[in-house]
Amino acid sequence: MDIYVPVGGAFIGDQWHNLFYQNAGAGNNWLTLKLVGVKSNRDGIGAKVTLRAGDSVIYREVSGGCGFGSTNSLALEIGLKAHTKVDTLEIAWPSGQVDIHRNLSVNQKLVVTEGKSL
């Protein structure tokens, strides 16, 4: 993922310049998740995700932001290195519902709706 950071322009004469971080890439696999709450809040904020791929276990949480003047992406971008599939994806929603999805392909963007299978 490339990242553009607009850190300048907060006030006239601001000397900070915007930044662009370009990922040169290494051929690794990835998965992007956009969570949609039904019983939980619409954006899935507070949902805890556990992803298992081979011998790797990856934890993520959807968060609305952290810090002054900043916000987090509501989509979870997860790097998977050389793993070619996701064995299990477990989502613990703020409502208390737990959804488990199995055998997912990598290198895709998924919209995951609370309580529905993929």
C-alpha cells in the first residue's frame, strides 16, 4: 500500500510539506477487509479480527482514530507475506456476535457483513 500524508497547510505560512510513501513492493500477498455492522455499528468500529494463515496468527481491530487531527482507515489492510490462503478469519463484533470464515483467497478486497457468510 502507498500512503499519502497531508501534514502541511494547517495555517498560512505552514512550512511542513506533504509526504508520499511509496511501497516498492516485494511480491507479498495481502487481504483487505471492510466490515459492515448490522447489529453492531455500521462501520464495525470495535470489531476484533483474528486471521490464521499457515503458522501465522494476525490480530487487528477496527478503530475510528487515534491522536489529534488524525483518523484510521476503517478498512483493515493485512499483509500476509508468502501465504497463499487464509485458513480462518474470525470476527468478534461489538454486538457479541462471532463470525468465522474459512479458506479465503488472498490478494482481494472483501466486504464482510455481520452475520452473513462470504
